[in-house]
Amino acid sequence: MDLSKIILSFGLTLLVGLSMGLGSILSFFVKGDNKKFLVKSLSFAAGIMIYVSFMAILPEGIHLIEGYLGHEKGYNLALVFFFIGIIITAILEHFAHKIGGDHGHNHDHSHSHGPHNHGEHLSKLGFVSAVAIAIHNLPEGFALFTAGLKDIRMAIPIALAITMHNIPLSIAISVPIFYSTKSKKKTFFYTLLVGLCQPLGAILGYLLLSKFLNDFLFGVLFSIISGILYP
């Protein structure tokens, strides 16, 4: 594998991960009750992710697998891997919610015991969201890195889409953490750590699969990745 491609792809993935730090900084200027802003931002970002998933990544995965297996078998296998990507995401999200424990139960309990417990609830909300997004960021980072290894021109729109997704997500993490801890440094640090899970995912994925990368595996990975990126 060309070293310059590896460095360029990793650099792009790192920049995208760092964009969550930018979102954290922006969160300090967003009111805690400004839910409309977050909802509209996340909805727009989700639309971008869906577009990239279906119009760029999945077609490329289908094309690469068809090159090995022919049109019908390649198309069907790519769709199977696409749904495997969706299942992987569902499992990761389920695992993240398990980490959150009885988060929903504490919501009512915290409101009945004054501002201190409410602050604890906000803190837990922020940290549980951070864990869930961090877990999701691992395969997402590998997705971007893999796309860059294959074709950096295809990776750039994916990077832009993930960045547009990262910023409102990081605001959603940062707002409850900031309002519970009153610390901009802690808020920025925790949110940036979540973003750095994307380049971490790139490193882990490459270490595991670098020896096996070929066009067929790229096709499989792109098909799975399109399912993972599908919101």
C-alpha cells in the first residue's frame, strides 16, 4: 500500500475527528433549551449521510464486488453486506444504551430531588451520549480511512458529510456536560476524545485488515460501511 495514500487518508480522518472539538466550542454559544437548532442540524446532517451512503459508497461497493462475482451475485452480496452494516450499528447502539443503565428511570427521579440531582442527570445524559457516539465513531472513522485508501476523491465528500454530522452531534454531547459541570475545559476535552475515536477506528481497522486489502475486500467494506453510515 502506498505510504502517501495512508498518510493522506489518515490525515483526512484525523481532521474530521477534530471537527467535534469545533462543535464543542460552538456549543458554548448555544442555549441549552435551543432544541430546534439541534433537531434541524441533526436532520440535515442525517440527510447528507444518507445521500453519501446510497449515491457514493454503496454503488462503489457493488461495482467492486461485481468485478469478482458478476452482476447478479455481486449485486445481491453487496446488499447482504449493506444490511450487515445496519445490524452492526444496531448492535453497537444497543451496547451503548446498556452502558447507560437505568438512564430513563433516573430522569423522573432527578427532577423530584432538586437542582443537584438534575445536574447529575444532565451529566449522565451527556456522558451516555458521548459513549454511544464514540462507539459509532470507530467504524465511521475506518469507513472514511478505507475510502481514502481506495480513492481520495471519493473520500472528500464522505469527509464533508461526516464533518457536517459531527458538529451538531458534538453540540448535543457538549451542552448537557457543560450545563452540569460548568467547565468548558472538561466539556471540550470529553467531546474531543469522542471525535478522536474516528482516527482510532482507522488505525485499528488498518492494523487488522491491511494484509488482506484487495478490490473484493474494498467492495465488501464499502457495502458494510454504507449500512453503518445509514442513520
